[in-house]
Amino acid sequence: MIININGKKTKAVTFENSFNGEISLTKYRQHTQNIFQSMLTKTPKLSGLLALKKIVEGTSDCTGQRFFESLVQNLSEVLDVYGVWVTEYLQKENRLRALAFWLDHNFVKEYEYDVRGTPCERVLGTQGICHIPDRVVELFPNDPDLKSWGAVSYLGVALKDMDGRVLGHLSLLDNKPMEEVPEAFAIFKIFASRAAAELLRLRYEKLLTEKEAKLNRLINGACEAIVEFNEQLEVSQVNQQAVETYNIGKENFTGKPISELFDENSLQKLLRSVSVLEQQENFLSSTWMQGQLTCVRANRATFPAEATLSRYKVDREVYFALFVRDIKERLKTQEKLKNLSVEAAMLREKVSARHNGCIIGNSTALLEAVELAEKVAPTNATVLIYGETGTGKGLIARTIHTSSQRKEKPLVTLNCAALPAELIESELFGHVKGAFTGAATTREGRFSLAHNGTIFLDEIGELPLQLQAKLLRVLQEGEFEPVGSCQTQKVNVRVVTATNRDLLLEVGKGQFREDLYYRLNVIPIPVPPLRKRGEDVILLAEAFIRQCAKRMGIPPMLLNEKNKLALRSYHWPGNVRELQNIIERGMIISSDGKLNLIPLIAPASHPTKHRQPEQGTDKILTEEEMKELELKNIMRALEKTHWKVSGKDGAAALLHIPSTTLNSRIMKLGIKHTYR
């Protein structure tokens, strides 16, 4: 057995050294012609020259895959061997992948194999040709294919780059012994060098293509419009965002004067920035263009923008790159935020002006409520404020917030009776886009807005039962899920509630959760009705007169003794809110600058009183009058029994009807427990 590695030093070795991995097809042809002429003068055997000439003619006009296929086919035919293949080396896997494989007059598709235990393994570790003239199967019994091919001899050479790294190999095998023929070996090494050069060229080409693709993705994926222009101020290229921003086709962008993309003032800013960059020695430089620019689209519409300008040099040519950012939406958002800030400031001033010292009164009951509110304010305890409608429960809630450590954070309010039941959940906890019909965008709920602050839930007794459990969870665990979302949100909110109902009575009726009631009723604060505040009614009336006079731009009016007596004697079912309305109405309709409240108070003092029929006539009551009469009668019974419904001393016994019937009529007439 003869294994010949690094055989005779022929002209092919000289060519390989001089070629040195060069990828230029022109230089390859020049080298081939030089060798051809040298062999013509020095080699006596013309058959080697003809073989070389045939292979050159078959491969000289080919590159890439066509070159490899032509090479293996022509080598097999010229050298009269059974098979020839050229491969690419996969170093990490230690495998060879055939770029082209000609075997028994046919191409073998997708051939890949492990180099271990094959003659190719020895080829990759040599510096020259590996020649096995005979009995190759016996030398490499673990090769899975040699035996099936009937291989007898083998010839191979490694393909390497300029740094000596293995790129692949070129091999041939035959089913007959292969003698050492210098001319054939020379031809083999010549085209191995050519194959190495082509393989290296393809790798560089692939690398360049990948880099271009990455750069293209980076540039065209940018959210800024990128416009490149030359020293003549003509556009040379743009990215996709520039096409969309300016609404100009890419083919129409090239060569367009940069002046057409800006108004006159903005163009002068750009030219000044160009001049600044031209004065710098460093070509790779950039500058931020100060101030807002006005850009012009294809349809002459304008948009505000910010821009950065860069300068660089490519092959003696100087270019500028303009990075343009459309800030129209950002300006809209800033303007909206500004308007909201102004509106919030105005509302704060309005609230401050309206409620500065708003809790007016010296009555013991009121002072006790205010004192309790101020005591509980520094804590995080849940507060339930209860009292009749119009007594100022919201003002007590504001006092608790402004006296707490959360006063710098928002106070968010929600009247639970002001919204339909199906909307309260979204209002409290927010919703995600598409959660229900009409949910076009994601919206934050009141609890999210009140994070680290205080939320005031007025008319808590009106909260639907299905939402009471969710509110209980927020109170206990500080978490909730927006409508349509499965993600839990955490909040830190101080909860203050208010009601004009008897929640304990609602619990007995099954209209309010008992566990929620005790969770809300940690600190109950009763707000007294106006009729139990004594002289506070006069103090409040005088304060409302001053406020109303200021709004109307007139001098404050004085209360005479008759007006004061009327104010003291009226029972004020609407409390402070009713008093404010009467004062405002009286000042509007007053004449000669004199305030007269008696006509406004007297009719209202008996709002449900039924006018008695005239003597001697029969009065027929309408359905509404009957309901009014029944309502008044039930109210008198409830007040007399202190709102006890059942039992021997209850209102039902007083009316001589079953307690279930009375409860049904109370619900039908909408009677609510009022605190006295």
C-alpha cells in the first residue's frame, strides 16, 4: 500500500501559492493562461494540456453553484474517474456538506457526512495532496459508503483560506487503482485552488448579504425618517419611514433638492447646521438642530419635526444624513396635558374657593363630627360617613383627605348612584380594549387613579351586590382585575364611603353584604341634619349670601329677623343643599335689594301636604294623590315607631297590616331611612 502526501512540486503548487485564495475571476483566467503557456513549452505530453484546456473551457465562465457542478463533472470526465466531489467543511459538527457531487455520470443531491473514519479526515489535516492508489476500503473500513460504491483508489486535497483555515475539500475516487500521474495531480491542485477561491468568495458574498440585510432592517425599521443628501443638497437615498412621512415615492426622492422638504425658515436652519459640520475636521460628526422645524409633504401639507444632522465621507464623496422625527402627536399630547393641568388648577382653585372654611357652624353635633374626622385622618382606617342627603358628607370626606398624609395625592370621587349598574365596575376598576361593546381603548379605573391617595365612594348603599364582593377584595387585599383582563393590579388606596341609608337595615333585607358593612364601618362618622344644628342655619345662610353676591357682582343682602325666624322654624328636609338653593333663588328674585325668604320657605314647609277639599264638596283623589297620601301615612308610622317595622310596637302593627306587606310597600314607594 502506498500513501503519497505532498507529492511532487509541480507548477500547480507554484500557482496555488501565487493565487493565495484570490477571488477575482479575471486573475484566475490570467493565471490559468500563464500555466497553460508554461506547460505548452515544457511538457512533452500534449494530452495534459488538452485536459487542462477542456476543464478551463468548461468552468471559466461559471461562478457559484454552476462552477462547482461544472468542475466535478469535467474533472471526472477528463481524469476518467468514477466520482468527484467538492465540499464545505462544517467545523462545529465536524462534517462535510457536498456543494457538488458527480458519481457514475450523475449528480448526487444533498450529500453530507461525518468525516471521522473516512479518507477525507486525513485530507483535512494535510498541507498537500492525499493519494491512496489502491485498497482504500481496507484502509478505511468504517467509511459507510466506500464499499457500496466499489471504491478502490482515492485522491483529495483540502481547500483553505489565506489564514490556513479549512474551508472544505476536493476529492475524487475510482473503482480501479490510481497511479501517480504528475500532470493529473497538477490539474487537480490547480482547480482545488480555484474551488477554494470560489468558496471563499461565496462566503464573503453571503456575509456581505447578511450584513446588508441587517443594516436594511435597522434603517428601514427606524421610526425616524432618514434622508441622505450630498454636498449639492440633492437627496441620494432615504429609508422607508421617510417615504411614509413625506408621502413621496422612493424613486421620486432620489435627486430631489433638499429645499423641497422644508419651509424657508427651516431650510435656513438646515443650511446653518450644514455649515457648522463643514467647519469640523472630523468627518464622522453630528449636530442637534435647535428648535422646531416645519417639514413639507408631497401634497404641500406641513408637519412639525425635530432633526439631527450627521456628516460622513464615502470614497472621497461627502454625504449628510438627516434624521427627522414627526412630533405632531407629541405636541398634541403636550397641549392636552397642558390643558388638563390648567383645568385641574382651575378646579382646585374653584374647590378651594368654594370649600375654604366650608364646614361652617358651631353646633356641638357638627363639631363632634369634624373632630372625629380630624382624629381619624392621619390613619389609613376605612371611614363610613352617614347622614341625610345634603348634610355635607362630601365635605367631611375632603377634610379627612386634606388632613391625612395622602393630601399631596389625588382624592378621587365616585357617586355610586350616578351610573348604571353595568358601568360602575368599569368605572371603579377600569377595562381593557375590547372587554365589551364600545370598549375601543383601555381605560384606567378610579382605584388606579387614586393609587397612594384617597377614593371617596358616595352613596355606597347603591352599589350592586355583584360588585360588593370585588370592593371587599380591594379593601382586604388591595388588588383587583380590570374588566376583561386576567392580570391582577395592586393598589394602595384609602377608602372613605358615605350613605344616607341604614346599611344595617339593608343587610337584614339582603341588599348589602354583611362582611362589607363591617369592613366599611371601621370608623363611623355621623353628620347631623341641619334642623339639629341650631344657629348654624343662620351662619350658613349668611355665608351663602356672601358667596352668591360675589358671583352675581352685587352687594351682600342682610337677613332681617323675620327671615331668621323662618330659617330657624323650618325643618329642612333637604338640609344644607336645600338652604343654599333657597338663598340663591331668593337673591335672584329679590327687589329693591331686600331679601325676603318667607315666601320661598313657607310653601316648601309642607311639601307633601294634601290640600283639603272645600266644605260642602266631594273631592275625588287621583292616583298620584293616593300614593302621596299613603307615603305620608307610612312615613308617620315609621317615624313614630323609630323605624321599627315588625313586632307588637312596630309600624306594621300600628297600621294593622302584616310586616311583609309593609316592607313591600316601603320598597315600592322608594322610602329610605332618614336619620334624625
